[in-house]
Amino acid sequence: MARMKYPNIPLHAFLAVLLTISPAFADIGIISPGEVPAGSAFDVKWKTAEVPKGGSISVTAEDGSKIRASYAYIAPPPKEQKVTLTAPVVPGKYGLVFLEKGKENTAPVTFTVTPVTATLSAPAAAEIGEEVIVTFKGEAYGKDMILLLGPGKEDKRHSYAYPGSSKDGTVKLKAPVEEGEYRIVYSMSGEILAEHPLKVGGTAASLTAPGTATAGSEVTISWEGPDNAGDNIIIRDKEGKRVSATGYVGNSKDRTVKLRAPMQPGDYTLAYLTSGKVLAEAPLKITGVEANLKASETAQAGTIMEVTWEGPDNNGDFVTLHDPEGKRVSGHIYIGNRKSNLVLVEVPEKLGPYTLVYVSGGEILGKKAVEVVPVSATLQAAEEVTAGLQFEVKWTGPGNRQDLIVLNTTGENSDRAAYTYLDPDEATATLGAPDEAGEYVLQYLTRAGTVLASRPLKVIPAPEKPETLIA
């Protein structure tokens, strides 16, 4: 195969030809900003009005080499001939270049990043978990941070705040829960501008409480401690698991906290915590407790039954009625703030076995079996009543809340023509007969709609009014 022959031309002539066929990049004439403070936002302007589409301006090293720095795209057509960049945090000389299609087209325009300073003022020592107020002076750029690091030279972050969010030149940090030598630093994008040492020491706390308490009872705990924000007292089991509500010491006015004892008897521990660290402990033994309920063995369906109780009377204790499956079938009758040990329980209308229960802290402390038995009623009224007039009905029955006597039409689609709710203290009820004559049914109904008594009743037409004679 014959080799292709290339023309024998000088190198400078070849390069000249190459340049004529290579795409030309624009020089927009970047104007150096001169000097800018480290980490600050600054504007970059240029001379050329026409800017190639997709171009950008980037901060580089002084010689134009790439560094991890700020850049900005120029959206065509630019509304104004400038973009805003962020200066590097390390002082020195840097470059600005225009990039077109990701490539530099001009030598970098140099500018100088000048140093910035910051100062910190804070206590030399703090107790574990204590709030530390730090006074600062600095540029307070958006990404500037004041951090608590350590211990020693470790860079583990324990607390931080943004000085840019401060309105009075101070921020608040929280001391760690471990003793040691720490440092507070002012950081600008990772560049430390100022440091302040902080020694974190231990703090004393103590708890005073009864050694024993009954299950579900209220335990009053006296405390001494740093009272840091969020400090709290809890009850823990043998495995260290919290088994009570959290009592925040900052909410106590007399340096006491009240917690409800767990329902399960056993050995527990009271603990004072700051930032999750236990500062003091005290043992607490929980003893068992029982409750007794006294009531009749049977109760008529739908009635109100009297129940006498004996029990711990803890806050929130109540008596209720369960069906055979353990489902509650009456309201919670809370026993607190009562002058006597008597409560009234509404009996369901469904017949069968039930259980009265005394509940404290979600645990059943006492039970009493009750059988709901049938209840009867009677109705006495005239065989016939006159349409539109009132008539009386004598009744016997439970007279429970919302029991009523109704007068219904007969037939498949019976309608209620009249009704009245019963007064348990009145053995006679009064109803108004409907205007339409016909056969009706008089019934005694419970609040659940159970018919306890029924009898027919006839409504006869009202007598016609006599006609007026005209002379």
C-alpha cells in the first residue's frame, strides 16, 4: 500500500492554518475587583456587551489552574454586566477566568483575597450540660459557624450555632456531658479564625424521695442539681428503661417533681438526667396494691346500680363494667374527688354475665361478677281515647334514663304517633292522642329500644261540632 505524502511546509505556517480552522473563543474583558475580604461575596464585571451563550466566570488559582472555588453562569442576555461570586477563605492571590463551553479562553485576571479576623469571648469553665453564652466579633457570613469541639484537639462537634442568625452578637452553646478540655472555635467555611478554651467539669445533683411507694401512686421527689435546660427526673427499671413520665425540673417551683409510680411491684431507680447523662440516682421500691368492689350479685337490665369501692384512689382511677370478652360496656366512673366510696354504674340492657372492674394506671386491681337479669314493665290505659285529646297512662317499670312510652300505628310500616319520656317519680304519664282515628299500639320502650310492655289502644273520632242555625 502506498503511503500518503504530506506537503513539506514550515511549522509556523501549519499552526497559522490550524488557528484559522479552530473555533475562536470570546474575550469578554473581565475587570479585576482588586482586593476582596476572605469569604465575602463580591461582584465581577466585564467590558463586552455580547456574551456567548452558556458562558461562566470562575475563581481559579493565580496561574489559572482549577481549584474548588466559586463560579457563576451568565444567563443570556444578562440584565446587567456582573455576577456575584464568593471569595476563597484563605488569603492570597487568585484568578478570574471566563469559561466558554467548559474551556478557558483567556489568561486569568488576578485579584487579592485579604484576611478577615474574628474574636470570641466566653467563660473559661462550665458544668456538664450547662448553657454557655459566647460573645463574638466577625463577618458573620451565612455559612460561618461557632462550634464546640473536643475534647482536646479532637474535631468532634458537640454543639454549634450560626453567628449570622444572632441579633446581639452572642450565641448559645451547650456544654457536653463528659468532663474535659474543649475549645470553642469560629469557623468560616472550615477555616478557623478564632479559638477559645473551655474546661467542662462535673456537677453535683441529689434526689430525696420515699424509699417505697404503692403501685400507681404519686411519688414526690425533691431534687438538687444544675437545673440545665431539659434536665429531668425519671423512674427506671432494672434494665435502665424509663417506666414513668418525664418530670422536667425547670417546671418545678419548689424544687420538687411528682411522678406516677409504675403498676408492677419491684425494685426501681429514680434518676436525675442532664443531656441524657445520669447525675444522681435514688432507689425506689414499688409495692403491690389491691381494690375491692361491693355490689349486688344481679342487676336489672338498663338500670343504675350502686357500687361501693375500696382502693388506692390514685389519680385517674375509675370503675367500669366489662362484658365476658373484657370489652368495656359502660362509661369510666372516676372515683377521685368524691365524698363517699359510692359510684353509680349504668347497666347494659343485654342480659348475661358481666364484670365490674377497678382500674388504676391501666391495670385491673379489683373485680366483681354481676349478672344482668330481665326487667319488666306494665301499662294501664283506657281501651279507647278520643282523637286530639290528652289521655293518661299508668305504668310500672324501671323508669331508667330516657325510658319512654310511645303510641305507634299498627301494620308493617308503623309510625310513632305520640310519645313522652318517663319521670321515675311519677307513676302516671300523659300523652296526646293523634288526630287520626284508628287502631294503635301503646308501648314501654327502654333507651335502647327494647319493648318491655305493649297493649292495643283505639283512637276514636272526635265528636262533630253542632251546626249553627240561620234564622
